[in-house]
Amino acid sequence: MKMKNAAELIEELNNSTNMLTNKINQFKDNDFNVKPEPNQWSAGDVAEHIYILESFINKVLVGTCISTERNPEEKILVVKNIFSNFDKKLNAPDPIAPSVNIKTIDQLLNDIKTSRLITEQIVSAHDLSLICKDFVHKGFGEMTRTEWVHFCIYHTERHLHQMQKIKEKISA
């Protein structure tokens, strides 16, 4: 099977961005920071976490990258399956955990859209089949640029599900 080209990957990324911005816009300013339970994240926390993680991944994508002998899309399905298992709780390490600050919808929408635009530019300008060497994921190991971008998409899908659950709980 042929690897997705940049245009196809950007289209998937745009669809993900649109779903995320639509989900964030379903919240009102006064409930964006409401936690369903004291030890759980608010929708604002989730959005900030996505932004922090993807800003970091953008740095990895433009860092040191080398060619690989393996299928550059080999880990995409594994990443998708892990993030699609909503029964398994995944904990974000401190560097990508949200801050304790109050979040605003407008600021996070702007931050996320800006970060995603940078990702698109990287996808357009770089070889997606190369392995990124500046960060090794503790669960997935070394990943190619295309795998990292898919990671962002599936990670966002997981958190869209979480944001829907938050909305249901705080609206009840």
C-alpha cells in the first residue's frame, strides 16, 4: 500500500482540527474550566494539553530525522488502537499536563489553530517517511513524521471523546 502523501495527511489533520474547534465551541466560557470531578480535567485542561503536546511534537518533527528501512507507517494502526481504547486510562506525564491556570476558549482556539498550521507547513515541506530522533516515545519507540502526525490526529480523537463526556457530566 502506498504511503499517504502530504495533501492527504493535511486533509486528515484539517478534519481533526475542525472537529476539535467545533467541540471546544460547544462549551460556554463559564463551563470551559469546570471539572466534572475534583481530580479530573476540565474541557479547558484537555484543550491546553492537546496544544502543549502538539507544540512539542512540532519541535520533534523539525529536529534530527533519518531514513528508515521499515515501513514508515508501521506504527499508525498501533497508535490508533491504543488511543481508541476508551476503557484504558492513559496518564499524561507532567511536561504535557495542563497548567492550573484558567483557560479561555478564544486563546486556546487561536493557539491550537496556530500550532496545527505549523504542523501543516512541516508536513508540506519535509519527507514524512523519516524517523524523528530527538524524542523516543516510551510506549511506541521511535516514530516517523507521518506516524507522529497520525499520533496527533488519534490523540485528538481520544480527547474529543473525553470532552464529550465532560460536557455530559457538567451539563447533567
